[in-house]
Amino acid sequence: MDQTLPETQSRFKMVSYEQASPQVQDIYDDTKKTLQLPFVLNWFKCQGDNELLLKGNWSKLKNTLMEGQVPNVLKQLIIYNVSKERGCNYCSHAHGIFADSMSSMISDDEGFRATQSFNSPSMPVSYKTAIQVVTKAALNHSQISDEDFDKLEQAGFTPKEIQELMAQADLVNMLNTIADVSGIKIDNELLETPQ
């Protein structure tokens, strides 16, 4: 039996900005401001009917992804890579766009796109190491070893940065789970973004 949802549906009620309560609108406004987007992502809309859940998940996402010492572009690349490996189309597409929009933070080479340049000489070795280790942590957390932590330390990350990097493994698992179980589709506004 085909469990695929029609293009316009979600397993959870999709709450548009106009339909949202004032409290949810405040959270939506914060997501747009923080992520520098003119629209509310479907990932948030599918939680808009549950203010408590939305508030908690946004707080976790905002603090883990947008704050801290590790560059946001590296965090976006980690989430993109894990999502791609796992086959979460929504998150790999969205975070790939976010990462590529920050490519100039890694290299000013014309045409450099971070998501297509993991093996490029322009990609810092520390980034390659972090992407590899944190992807392993997200997909096979029981296989993480002291050696993996040593690799991150040797790549130049401080203990706090390593903890922050490992938090991305937890975050991406939450992001992927909600995106996949809800059945949300990629936002039309993201589909219109040049690749």
C-alpha cells in the first residue's frame, strides 16, 4: 500500500502565519528574523498547531544551530550531509541552500558551492574532519570512539566546540525525524531559490 502523501499535505496540520495564534505568530516572526527568511518554513508550520512543541523545538534549533563558537556554515554543512546520507529530502534541500548561500565564508573562488566541494582543497581540513565525525555520530552514535574525539581535537576544535559539534548530531536527528514523519514537502519559496 502506498503511504506517500499528496504534494500539498502533511500528516500534521499545516498552520499558516494568518491562521496562527498570536503566540505562534511571535515564534514564526522570530524564525524569519533569525534565519533571515521572508517566509515561514514548512518545518515550523507543521508544528504550528502545538505552540509548546514549536516553542521547544525552535529554542533547541535556534540555540544549537544559530548560536555558539562553531561557524554556522559548518553546522549547515553537517546537517546537509547527514540529511543527504539518511535520505531526508526536506532537510538536505533546505540546509543545502543555507550552506551554499554561505559558501563565500569558505572560499571566494567563483562558482564555489560548499555542498559540492567537500573534497575541494578550498574546504578546510577541520571542516572535513567535523563533517565526517559528526555524520558518524548522527547515523551511528554507538560507534563514536575516543579516537573520533581525538580527531576533532587534532583538527583544532576546543572541548566546548567539540560538544557544540556533537550537538549537531542530535539536532539533525530531530530535524530529520520531524520532517520525515510529518511528510512535509519542500517549501515553494526554497524551490525557487537558484541552485
